[in-house]
Amino acid sequence: MSPEIVGLLGVAVLVVLLFLRVWVGIAMAAVGFLGFAYITNFEYACLIMGSVPYSSIANETVAAVPLFILMGSVVSNTGVGGDLYQTAYKWLGQLRGGLAMATVVACGGFAAISGRNSRYEGSG
């Protein structure tokens, strides 16, 4: 069977699994693993299944995502974000374009609170 037919069959099986209420990640992993094993061989599919998930997550950018989510939750639940925005608006709201400037300042404050450092993002 050609790889295109295997891919179309995999999409059909994925849709069926999703209608059967299988979790999306498990359904996609199973269809991908079985399709890759059919196209190449089972041993190589097992090798890929063991190495690709780790290499996809094992970098600094992805490792910091849970901490950003945690800090966003802390800022949201404590009300610091609203206070930060209100303070920036009181400082800059009377100026022309003050709402936009207050938004930028509040975003900068949130970046300082959550620990975002552009040096590690590749932009500086």
C-alpha cells in the first residue's frame, strides 16, 4: 500500500477514534505509531516513539511554559494584573494615546513579574 493511502486510512481511523471519545493525544499517537510501523518497520517505530517525544520537550523554551502558566494563574487569582493595569492607566491615561501606553506598560510589568527574559527567546 502506498504511503498516501496509509495516510488517508490513518485520518479515517483517527476520526473514528475521536468519535469513540478516545483522548486526542492517545488517538494521534496510536495512529501515528501504527502508520509509521506499517510504512517502515516495528523496531524503527519503537525507536522513534522513544526518542521524538523527549527531544521535542527537552529544550529551555518548552520547559518554561508551565512556569509561565503558573505565574499567569497567580497574577490572575491575586488581582495583581488588574491593579497593575489600573496603576499604569492612572499614570498615563490623561495623555494622548494613554490607553495604548498603559497597556504596553502593564504588559511590561506582567513580563517582569512572570520572569520573561528576551535574552533566552532569541531576540536579543
